Amino acid sequence: MTPVVIDIGARDTRRVLIGGAVAGVLGVLALFGAFSAYAGGSAVGGTIALVIGVAFTGIGLLAVASWKKVSRPRKLVFEPQGVRWDDPQGSPWAVPWADLGAVRISRTVERVVRLSDALTRKTMVRLDLLPAYPGPFAARHPGLAPLARPDGTYRLPLGDAANLVPVIERAVLAFAPGLYRGVQDEGFTVGLS
């Protein structure tokens, strides 16, 4: 059977570059607006545009500065032996299917109210690994320690990734159908954007 590989690094890189580019362009435009307002004698308008310009340009520069860290290769791999996180420059780990008692997907739908009164939804997705034997599991897989939760599960956050749910579901069902516990909806949250 062919492994199922989900390239997390490429997805995150795209998002950071697009977001950074948009913020940078808006920031530069606001800075030009600030200088135009100052030249036209509007100190208040110039100051407001300057603050907005500096903030958005800063976001764009932050995206450029963090690009290397965000763009590092990271992959979630499902294969006949088990599931693994391939992160050559970070903290890779691998768990054989035999060490797991269950695997599930958890998700939270976040309803975001934008300033324009538009309502959008983000679906935050996590892969939950439930050990077959909790005590020995922690000792055998110390690389998973950052993902440990108080209830004994291990949770890998995948971000706003509703499109990954069917991919992960098919992968787990292909390699370890007896371990799959489905999708656990954890409700929704409301936030401002």
C-alpha cells in the first residue's frame, strides 16, 4: 500500500506568503497615503494612515522574517507501519499502529464575525492519538511529549484544515480501520476578526 503523505509545510508556506504579501502591499499603500495626507495639511488623517501603514508593513515584514521557519518541510505520513510526523529540522516522531488504542479527528468550528458583518467559518482540525498502553507509550515515544494532553491523549494541531478531514479519515481506514473512532466535533467558538 502506498503511504498517504500530507505536506503541511507547503500549505503553511503558501498561507504566510499570501498573507504577508497582502499585508505588505496594504501597509505600503497606507504609508503613501500618510505622506500624501501630511503634504496636504491633514495631520490627523496622516497620523491614522501612518499607524495603519506601519502596522500592516510590520505584518508583511514579520511574514518575510518567519518565512524560513514556516516553510521548513513538514509532512504527516500514514503508512502500513504507523503514523509519523516527518520534520527534519524540528521534532520528528513515529508511532506504530500497535502502540495505539485509537485514532480520531477532532474539530472545532470557529465562526468569525468580520468588521464588514460578514460571517465566515474556520474549521480547526487536530489528529488525536490515543495510546494502547499509556505508561509505556510515553516512555517509548518521548518525541510526542509536546503533544500530550492531561487526559492521556496526544493531539497534533493541523490548523484551519477542513479539507484534510476526509484525507486523514481515508488514510487511517486504509491502514488501521480498527483504530479509527471518527470525527469528534467539539462545538464552535465565536471570534472577531
